[in-house]
Amino acid sequence: MSKVDKGDVVKFDYTAELTDGILVGASKEGEPVEVTVGEGRVIPGVDSALLGMEAGESKTVGLSPNDGYGPHCEELVLRVPQEMVPENMDPQVGQELRVRSEDGRDAYARVIEIDESHVTLDANHPLAGKSLTMHIHLVEIA
């Protein structure tokens, strides 16, 4: 049987859990994820885990934040004065907002705190800084 190599197009199913077992992601049943291995379209630890797998094989891997969604960066947590919030917006804790970065690109940030003078936004990926357990099943090598 052939084994996955960099540049191969593969289809795989997965579930992702925090180290305490809380499910944080999964492929849809009957709809495996399709990627070209090594293109960076999936988190680094999954890209690495796929290498050398054979169709039909399953594996479980533990991923550090660096192999997952990266470390949590404090510089991506921003306190915005209430007067900078558009009048027609009523931000709520947990809400995800689209914001424009200084270089003009759209980014997403979650509202994590609101007080009388500021709204605090976190532009980190929600799983940044978290270790993960990934269960991967390689469906096929295309």
C-alpha cells in the first residue's frame, strides 16, 4: 500500500478534543476533509501526522499549542475605548466581530469583557494556547 507523502491529496475524518476530553471540532459525517499534505491548509500537527499514513489507517496524536493553533498572544488582546464602538453596535461578551487590522485586512475578534469605559477584544484563535488530542482516520490518498 502507498503511504502519504508531502504533496499528496488526501481525505480524512477527524475529531479534536482538549486534553480534558471536551470535543472542540470534528469533520462532518460522510464528508471527509480533503487537503494537499504540506500546503499548510491544516494545523501543523495534523499535516505532520498524515505523513506516512496508509488509507484506512487511524491514529491519535497529542498536539502542543505550537503544533495546533499557536500560542495565545497577549498583543492580540485589545482594550478599545467605548467611544470607538459604532453607535449602532451593541457588543456582547462572547460575540465575534469582524474588525479591520492596521494593514487593511479583515480579522475576527471575540468580545471577552465589557466595562463602562472599554470593550476588550481577543483576536487569537479560540484554541490558541491549548493542547489538543486529534483522532485521525485516513479515508483515501487521491
